[in-house]
Amino acid sequence: MQTLSNEDKNYLLNSIREVEDFPKPGIKFKDITTLLGNKKAFHLLMDHLVARYKDQEIDYIAGIESRGFIFGAALAALLKTRFVPIRKPGKLPYTTISEKYSLEYGVDEVTIHIDAFSMPNNSKPKVLLIDDLIATGGTATAAVNLINKAGAECVEACFVINLSFLQGDLDIKKVTSVYSVLEVD
């Protein structure tokens, strides 16, 4: 499968703004809006993802709210496949199924429509999960479990950035393959 050169990885990393102390003191927030606003960087990233996944026979791309929607919908359009949003509770208008996951201080939840992954002949759809960043991995692991609970198969979880020092990808690797375009130590 396709990987990026170190030069391209550095270009993408340098197109991402780091915001100190957001959303709280001590956090260095990776702001992907600067990557989205950089035509060359955004096209480089999307071209790379298309090259990686074009021969994978993916039936759906699922994006995690909200930045996963940006990359997921764009990639689905480029691959000429379908897009499914994974959202927080109360945001989808039809009947949903959900998956809860633990946070440091509590519980959160992700949802999808109950019929999100319908296929002809009742075949099991192959789904690529995408989001902008993997930190502790709770939301992404819940999203993978939710995709599988909905009767599909999550074939890979893709992230633009992996904050590898937090090791959030380790739990996800127990349930699906993981690919990160960029690693940040």
C-alpha cells in the first residue's frame, strides 16, 4: 500500500498549526484548518489517501464527528463510494444504534443510523473509518465497534495524525488495522 515520502510528511506536518493551551492549559492542539486551507497540502493528502484505498473495494467510508466528516466525505467522493457520519447522540434524525465508551472522567457515546450500511444481496459491507486525529483512542475504538455492531466490517481505521505518545492506537489495533498518515511523538 502507498506511503508518503518523508519530504511529503514534513510538508503536511508543517501545514498544521499547533495551538498552545487549547482547549485547556497544557494541551498542544493540532489545528488541521490550516492544512485544509492550504490547497497543495490538502490535495497532497487526498491524493495519497485515494492512492492508498482505490483498490481496496471499500463500500463505505465512515467519518467521526466532526473533522472526520471533512476527510471522509471528500475521500468517499473521490473514490466514488458512500459516506456515513458517526455522530454524538441526538444529532441523527432517524433510528440509531450506539456505542458507549469510557472517558477519563465519565462516559461518552457515538451513534449511527440503524440502516447506515445497507448492501444488495445482504453482503457484509467493508468500511473504512477516518478521522483527523487519534489521541487516547476511546472514540475511534467505539466507532469501530459500532460499525461492526451495525453488521459491517471495519477494514481499517485511518487517521491524518497519530499522537503516538498517547498510545491510543493500541486498543484500536485489537479490533482493526490502523493507518496513520503522520506520527507525532
